Amino acid sequence: SRKGSALVREIRDKQSQNKSRQRFWELAGSKLGDILGVEKTAEQIDADTAEVNEEGEVNFKEDAKFAQHMKKGGEAVSDFAKSKSLAEQRQYLPIFSVRDELLQVIRENQIVVVVGETGSGKTTQLTQYLHEDGYTANGIVGCTQPRRVAAMSVAKRVSEEMETELGDKVGYAIRFEDVTGKNTIIKYMTDGVLLRETLKDAELDKYRVIVMDEAHERSLNTDVLFGILKKVVAQRRDFKLIVTSATLNAQKFSDFFGSVPIFHIPGRTFPVKTLYSKSPCEDYVAAAVKQAMAIHVQSPAGDILIFMTGQDEIEAACYSLAERMEQMAASTKDVPKLLILPIYSQLPADLQAKIFQKAEDGARKCIVATNIAETSLTVDGIFYVIDTGYGKMKVYNPRMGMDALQVFPVSQAAANQRAGRAGRTGPGTCYRLYTENAYLNELLPSPVPEIQRTNLGNVVLLLKSLKIENLLDFDFMDPPPQDNILNSMYQLWVLGALSNVGGLTDLGWKMVEFPLDPPLAKMLLMGEQLGCLNEVLTIVSMLSVPSVFFRPKDRAEESDAAREKFFVPESDHLTLLNVFLQWKEHQYRGDWCNDHYLHVKGLRKAREVRSQLLDILKTLKIPLTTCGHDWDVIRKAICSAYFHNAARLKGVGEYVNCRSGMPCHLHPTSALYGLGYTPDYVVYHELVLTTKEYMQCATSVEPQWLAEMGPMFFSVKDSDTSMLEHKKKQKEEKTAMEEEMENLRKAQAEDERRN
Ligand code: CDP
Ligand code: MG
């Protein structure tokens, strides 16, 4: 339905005709086993192929594999890097020329906003300068990143520059993975990790300085941290806060923190010529491919960077580029080589690293990227940028009642940031595949911050636990829309995390302890109440990692058959439990996974997540109960977490969401088909939108459970006597909640009047 899809469809068809995607990767110049010269064992090659072969489940980008790759893959360096030592490279960065002034400003101020072009050295150098200036003598220098990939890759780079093992003096922490140690003085982490640390230690005592990096991205967690760190600064004279931003809306940050100084790193950028499409283009994927080929054939040396929205488009573009190169090579002899390099967050880390590699002499690189290359990753040598004008964003979709990644036009600020990538090494050109009129009149000046467009369940829970009674009082740089807060509060209330007056319940207090989305935390704690915690713990862990089922295109039948052997017909959740238990029974063996078409890395990650969640349960002194073989009770615990995702049967394999009426379908791979009939009621983990709205991971439930545990939503026709009581209770609770919300609204209106 949307632009750009025609070529994606065509390429997809071609790929399925080709049977194996291996061919695509060969064409795209990313031959497996030939990456970074890293030697691979047979098992690894097999697993790697698995990751790229499987449609939609290319997932193991940033875990064990990443760490392993990070140890070995020092060769992925840029052209420039090859000729200079790391120390020399550090001195060449723009930030180096202002090092002393910058440190002086930081000495004199508790909060400083630092602005500099992408690639000027903010992320990799600031932390080291602070270390060199003595701040690590009594505390850690922490640096937050909105993206996991960035936290890991930057920590790796800095550990090399400081000539220390990753995890020693320099480390990183992301959810469920902490690569730091007792020697760590520079710690890169996701903003989510730091946010959770504020729960344990409100004043962040172990940190001497926090660098909030990439603040311009305005991620949800960064926005909440702004308010929290502002308080820390007020309470701790010895604490410093540095906020960095790539673009020029730094004034807003400065104002928020009380007119703090803004330090500009002088840019070393070159002019970029911007060219617009004369008319709106029908198929931006096809147009981008055409433009890239035109540049390659006609324009002087210099690498190309194309911005697309996601994996599908990127793969299609790469495939199509490779195809055209082949055709040209067949007809004319002397076409220079084109190195086609995809990059998106789900791409395996070793393939990601390829974008930094030097192309052989006379060859041109063409990087096809998502907005990950907008600011998080910097590649030198780009002279041409092709901007499709679109990107994916997470937005709360009220119709589905959940966050969904959707394609949107980018903002003007993002478009300019994209164009800027062409002017880092010399004067460049940016081809915008949209009209100048569209740029001026249709694009928003800057992107809408995440806090204003996504579900706030986790944030509300967290702020409530920080004793912020009235969320509308919290010091937000841009307050979220009231409806968002109220919606999220309502969902938490339904889960039993909030009381009728909006305070945390006992259950809510416990839920905060887990780094999990509220529904999964609820499932875990219901497992405790219902005496099946051991089992639910495994299910929650399995749901926290990418799908463990491996389904290569050319062995679809065998892998489907292997998967079916694990089916527990009532439930995809129980099927996951079954997989894990059988793996355990086979001593957690890797070869067993391969034989059964399971991703061993995914299972290992699940095991690791499980043990971390178990540690939290231990500190909470929650005993590990088991239900043995009575698995019905597990389904009840599952049911309790997903009231908002309950669906009623409408036709074969066709359901509607009980509350929203939204149609949803059983996924063809669901274990529920094994029942021989389709159950009347199911709950599901999440909805995925592909050709249809599919329920991902479904479990059949008894309607009485919904009525019993979620009385505010559901009544059941034949549960006669209790029915009236339910209705009454339901009405009372609803009224109480509405009152609470009305009060919030009044308070807000009052605030607005006062301001
Ligand atoms: O944060 P900012 O965009 O200002 O720059 P940075 O990320 O500190 O990058 C400074 C330089 O280090 C750039 O030239 C990057 O290409 C290089 N770098 C790298 O080679 N490998 C990384 N993993 C990160 C940065
Ligand atoms: Mg940076």
C-alpha cells in the first residue's frame, strides 16, 4: 500500500524462486565465512547462515556473538584508520583541538551541553578526557546511549584506544548483559540501564560524571533521565552532567537545566549540494537503486550512503543493485566494482562491521542503511547520500492498543542530518527522492519525541516507585500527552499494579524490580501466587529473546516438522517451555539444537536471562515453586498478564480482540492448530503486522479465567450468580478510576492556569 513496496515485492518473489538467500549475500558482497578474516568452525558457519537465511528472524545481532566478534574483529577499520595509529587518530578528531577549553568549562560548571557534528569525537573522546582530567579518581564516568548497538561498539573502540580489555577499565551494560568489572572507570550503557540504576541508588553515588549522549534522539528513557538527573545535580555538588547533541536544538537542553553553557565543537565539514526530485517518486526503493547506479557509473570516486526504512527494503535494494551490477558486467567489461553493504540493527554484528572496512582500490562502497547511520554510526569517505525521506518510528497505535513500528516521513532536522553525512570527508551531494515542496511543507521541523508517541507503562511504574505521586508534576522537558499517561495508568491498574487511587500496590512494587514489560512481570508474579513460578520463569525468559525456531527457506518442511514435535496443543507459550525443558534434558547441548532446528544462541541467551531473573527473585526472597505436570495452572498465569490481548473466536483461525474488536489471526505456525479445533478464547503475546494481523505466541484460555481475573473487562454469560457481583465490582472500580483520572485532569488544568 505504501510507496516503495513494488520493488520489495518483486525482489522477494525472486528470492523465493532462488530458494536460498545465500545467493543474495554472495551477490551483495557479504560472503559468509569470509568476514574480517575471522576463522569459523563448522558450527558457527551453520549458525551464521541460519541467521541471515531466515526471513524476518535475523536476530542475534548483539549478544554473545557480538562479544566474540568484538574480541577478534579489529581489522574492520576505515581507510584513514589503516594509515594512522589509534593515538594519532584521536588527535585528528575535531574535539581534540578544543580539549583544554572544554575541560575548563566542565571544571567551572556542573552541567554543560556539548554540541558537535557527528563524528567529531564526542562519544569516544569525552569520557577519556574526563578520565585524563582526574574525574575517575573517585567515581565512574558513565555515558548513556539510546541504542544497544552503539553502547557496545563504542565501548569496544574506547577499550582499544585505552589499550585495555573490554570489561576491565572500559565496559558496557545493556539489559541482561553487564560487561563491566571492579576496575571499570568508564562505563557505556543504554539509557534504560541507568534509569533502572536510579531505582537502587537515587543519587547515583558511584558516578562522578554522567554523559548523556545523543540527547537529540530524545528517546523515552533519556527524556525521563533528564528530569531525574536534574535533581541529582541539585543534591550532589560533586556530580557533573554533560549532555551531548548532534544537532542545533541545544538551546532547549540548556534552558531546561537552567541556562547552562553550551559548548560548540568547531565543525570540520564541507558543503553539501542538495538536489531534489522534480516530482514525487512512485517507488522510492527503485528510485534509490537507479540513482545509486547513475552515481556509480557517472560520478567521481566517493562512497554512497542510501537511507531506507528497514530490513526488507534494504535487502531488496541490495539485491537489485547486485543484479544490475551483474548485468552490466556481462555486457560491458570495465565497470568499476561496487561493494554493496547493508546495515540495520538486526544484522549480525560481523556483517555490520563490514561497513567500516576499506574497499579494494578502484572499488566504490554503497552502504544501504536505516536511520542507524543518521547519527549513531559514522563512516568516513561518504560523498553521496541518497535520502528516500522515510524512516521507521515506534508509535502507540490506539486502535491496536500497542506500540507499532510504522513508516513515516522523516523530519527536516533528520533530513539535514542525513545530508550532512556526505560532507565529512569533502564536498558532497545529497539526492533527496522527494520534492523541495514536500521538504518545505510536508516534513515536520524536528521529530516528535518518543515520550509523546509511545506507551508509557514502564515509565509510569518507575516514576510511581520513585514516589512521584502526581505524574503531571514530573519535570518533563516535553510532557507526554495526558491521554498517554492516563491510558498507561489504566493498563497498569488493570494488571493490578496500581490501586484505585493511583498508588503502587504490593504487586506493583514487586513488578518494578524486574527489567521486564509490565505484563511479563505480572505473569511472573502470578506464577508465584499460583505455584508455578519455575515454569513461568522459563516462559518469560523465552519471550525475552528472539524466536528460537530456525526455519530456513530451503528446508521449510523439515524444520516445520521438527517444530511440530515440540507442540503443546493448547499453547505456544507452553510449547516454548517444552522446548526449553527438552533442551535441558539433553544437557543444554548445541548439536541437539541443530538437529531440532533450534537456534542454540537464542536458547543460551534465554538461559542466561532466566538465571538473572532468578537472582532478582532470590533477593526478593520469592521461592521457586513448581506445578510439576499440571500445566493448566500455567495457562492461568499467562492469562492474567494479557487481558488487553484477549481474543474471541470468529471464524476458523480468525479472532477479534475482546476489547477493541480488532481482527487478529492465528499464525500458521501456531501450536493451537494441533488442537484439532480452534478454541473460543485465546490470549496472545503480541500482534505482528505482515500480510495480516497475526497473533504472535497464543494460548487458549477458559472464559471464566478472564471473568475471574479481569472483571473490569469481561463477563461470561453462564457464570450466573457471580456475574452480577462482577458487574457491580467492575462498575465501582471503573468509577473510582475515572474519578482518579478526572482529578488528574483537574490538577493539570490548575497547573496550566497557574503557569
Ligand atoms: O560521537 P561523535 O559522533 O561525535 O563521534 P565518535 O562516535 O566519537 O567518533 C569519532 C571517530 O571514531 C569517528 O571518526 C569514527 O569513525 C571513529 N569510530 C570508529 O572507528 N569505530 C567506532 N566503533 C566508533 C567510532
Ligand atoms: Mg556519538
